[in-house]
Amino acid sequence: MTSTSASEVLLSVKDIKIFFELEHYHHRGVRDVFVSAITHPFDYLMKQPELLNVIDGISFDITRGMRLGIIGTNGSGKTTLCRSLAGMIKPQAGTISSTNEVRAIFDTGTGVVPELTGRENAYLLARLFFPGMRDLKPIVEEAISFSELGHFIDIPFMQYSKGMQSRLLLSLISSVPSEILILDEVLDGADVFFQKKLAERMRSFIQSAGASIFVSHSIDQIRQVCTQVMVLHKGKIHFMGAIGPGWNEYLKLQNT
């Protein structure tokens, strides 16, 4: 299934397939493996690995101004798809083409040093997120202000709650507009007030340029951030379109 638009295409996905080899050991120990290799050498050597199809022939476009939510039951391929869009996983088939910057965050612990303070980690992460920028201080200080962590910004990151971690990282990664921003279930720890505040920030960025891809199991978060949804099921696009009908399809899949 393909999403089409007359808008400028920032990222195009064409029939990508991603699979992983599964290793199943049917023997109880080394002795059994040795006996099997000796008694049936041809079968042992020629046995084909079992494949797990995680993404199975997906095609769609990300266009300028798009705020796409990705939902699906556990194991449907959401994170694998996002990692492939971010260039972290190469599909075995199909193509992902883009000449635009893709900025992604998958975990609130990504790149942090727990023993350092929130402020110190913010400067470290800014170098990771914005490698081409020389003067990072205005960006970091604005992100710290936006996070509203107050005096907590100068205590060790390891003492932060999940919500505080989310506030700092999301404030920082959204402080500079990017052409494509991917957030994979990183709002789950943030409180409702901050979720709404971040959604407004993202909307203002995306209205001027770029697009966002947002993964969540929360309909409230999806409605705050996104304008349409993709429902993944068993590595395929089950639905792509308006949020209401998409959420209904997602609920049906949960009950099957």
C-alpha cells in the first residue's frame, strides 16, 4: 500500500524487505550436534536457515509537512522500520531514498553518561545531534529552558525519572528543525503537560519545513502529534490514512 501526495517527497520507501535469520538448536548438547553432523552430513550442511520476515514489502512516501504516526501490535515491525529509515538497518530488498537529514531518537538513554549532570549530558548530546554546528550554547540553553527541569538540570542524570529524561532529550532533539524527525515511543515517560507542549513545538517546526514520524501505543499522543497514521501488522501496511479509522483498525488487530 502506498501513500501519495502532490507535496514534495522528502523520503521514499519502495518495496523494502527486512528479515533476520533464526538459529534453532534442536540438539540437547555438543555430542548431539556432532552425531548429527557425522550421520547426516549432507542434511546438516545444506539445511537452510529459518527466516523471520520483519518488514515484508512496504512502500510509502514521506512528504513535506507530514506528521505520520506508526502504530501496531508488538512485533509488527515498527522499530525495525524506523531504524531502517534512519539508516541504521539496511533492507535486504527494495530501496529507501532521501537527500534530506534524518534525525532519530529511540531511547531516552541514548548517548548519555549517567554520572554526569543533565546539563553536561545536554552538551554531549548536542554534539551528537548537531555535529555541524559550532556554537552549541544557545541551542542547549534554550532546550534546557524549554524542558523546565529547573535546578534538577544540575544533578546527575542517573537520578532522573523516566519523565525527566524524556523532557531533556526531547527538548534538545526538537530544538533545531530537521527535515525528517523520528521519535520511537520516547514520549511514553513524559507527563501529559509536556507532551502537549512538545506537540506544539513540533507543529510549529513542521509548518515551516520537514516532516515527523512518531511511534506510540497511545491514542492521545498520536492525536496530539500526528495528522495521519500507518498501522503495521506482521511486517505489512494494514492501514494508512486518518487517525480515527486507523485506531479502530489497530484495536481490531489487538482483539484477534
